[in-house]
Amino acid sequence: MFEYFPTGPYTWNLGVVATLNSGGLIDEVDRACRPIKDAANAGEDAGTPDFLRAWTALTDQLVAQAEDAEKAGHVRTAGQLYFRASNYLSQAERMLSHSDPDRLPTYRRMLEIAQKAFDTHSPRVSRVAVPYEGTTLPAYFSQAPGEGPHPVIVLVNGLDSTKEHMYSSSHWEELAARGISCLMLDQPGTGEALRLQGLTARIDTEVWAGAAVDYLETRDDVDTSRIGIVGWSLGGYYAPRAAAFEKRFALCVAWGANHDWGAVQRRRKEREGERPVPHYWSHVLWVWGKDGDENNLDAFLDFADDVNLEGVVEQITVPFLIAHGENDRQIPLAMAHRSYEQAVNSPKRELRVFTPEEGATEHIGLDHLPHVSTFVADWVADTFAELAR
């Protein structure tokens, strides 16, 4: 993996790589990061305010350029600038502690920039609301071009990503090029659902996933017989669990096989393996609605033991792809093999391991994200085509 900060931290280097592989430009990233190289040596937690300031300054510069371009009638140029600005700001926001006073204002600004990017860069992407237990789940819907109805993928977050990260990844664009729409969902415990609505994660992911299917079934541009679910990182638990018990899904992809998330947490407590974000335990407890339990981590780990796919993957009865990096420093490769070996009732199960020789070998392939993205999109397109015969 390209490591901009030679002495770490891993979380910062992962953020840089994710940004570059989601449409960021190396000159812009370098200009943001060069002044904070020394701050990186202070550690991932202590340096996050410096990270935010540097990346916010870059965002400010791009937004100002985009506004000037819009005034001059250069909509395409403005769109490219807004798109990259949303990418940079989303990575900066991801690093903050949830108690940081800058977090919510930064996230609200990111929502505004993303909407400007839709208007000028991605007009086929729109904001939608998925009805869910007396409220709604925020989402972005990418409509595939051409005559419908189209098959659709529900794309779900991991522990710390947001629908804005999904948008920046351009996976929705790869799907659209193959005639597939995409619902980029902030499910409970992630993104806007967590930050602005206080909806925390739940083990029974089929509940909110079923709500997403209910919503898609109301749209006349969706082929309701071909709705799939794809989840990256912790989504590698969320999506298979949903597909196991929500039988309206036609296929499932674990983009990173999070077969036993509880075991991963116990490893992290022992300082084994890497963490995805600074302020890690505070973030995890926030996601799961256990805020304030920092002094009772053992009780949380007992709870986390139930976030696993033992006895669950066997219930998947649709095509199932597991995509995993051989050098994933967060989730051991053995978990990908466990998910594959236990998916005995899937009519089409496949394990794709990305090697160091080809790239995309780190966590969810962030070191070569387009390589995984196109593989997943091709597999989804091929599988939907098979299901249509």
C-alpha cells in the first residue's frame, strides 16, 4: 500500500489511499498532507485536528474554484471540483472523534457539497428517504440509464464509512454502466442515520435491509426480482446477515469478509491488527449505542461476540461473492475462507482473494479500489443476467 506518512499512522495512510483511489488528485492530496507530516508523528488521535484543518483548507480552495466555475457557466468543471471536494472532506470527517465539536458541522457541510456535486457532476444521483420504523433512512439513488425497470444493488456501509464515501468510490457509476441502479444507504449505525438521527447499529440487519427492499418495491424503475445487497468492511457482516434472512434479495456480496466481528474486536483489544479510525473504542461504542461504556469494555466485547455469521451464512440461498484482500491488516483472510466454506446452500458461491502482486490486497482493496470495484460490478452484472434467463 502506498504510505504517504512513512512512520504512520495506518489510519492516516489508509485515508490517503482511499482518497486517491476515489478520484482524488495526488497533487492536491500532497498539498494538504505535506504541512502535517510532523503532526502524524504525534499519533492518530492527537493529530486529527491538524488533519481536519489541512483537508478543510483544500476543500475550501476547491469549493471556491467550483463556485467561480459555476458563475462562469462551466458546469462540468464545477462538478469535478465539487466531486473531489466532497471526497476530501469525507475523509477528514471520518477521522474525528464523535465528541469533537467540529464533527457535525463538517458532516453537514459535506452533505451540502455532495448535493452540489449531484447537481453539476452526477445528475442521475438523487437523495431519497427509505421509510424505517417511524422515521427514514437517508440514501442516495443512482438511476441506471436507458429504459427500465433496472436491477438494483443496495450498497451498505461498514463501521465508519458513509453514503458520501460510497458516492466518492464511483462504484455506483460502474454499476450504472452495466445497466444496474444503486441505492447507497446510510443504515443504522452509519453516516447520516447515526450522526443526525441517532440511529445505532443492530445485529439483526435484515430489519433495515428489508425496509430498503420495501422502498425499492415502490419504484416503477426497479426490477424487483433482481435486488442485490453489497456491503464493504463491517458490511461484510451486515450484507450476508441480511441476505440470509431477507429472502427477497437475489444476490449478496461481502466486500471484505467480516465473518466474526467480535473476534476482531478481541484482537484489537490485545493490539493485534490495525484499526480503521482514530479514537477507535469511542467510535465503536457510539456506533452500537453503547456510548458511555468505555470503562466496561469487557461487557461490550461480550455483546460483540454475537456480531458473527456462524450458523448464518448457511442460510444464504442466493449467489454469494466474497471479495477479500490477502494482506488485509484489519480482517484476517481466514474469515473469508470461513464464510465461503459455510455458504453451502448458495447456488453460486465464489471467493476472490486479491494478492499483493495485483494490488487491492489491503482492507476492502483500498490500495487499488477500482480493481475490486470493477470485479464486483462484473460479477453482479453477470449474475443478474443469469437470473434473468
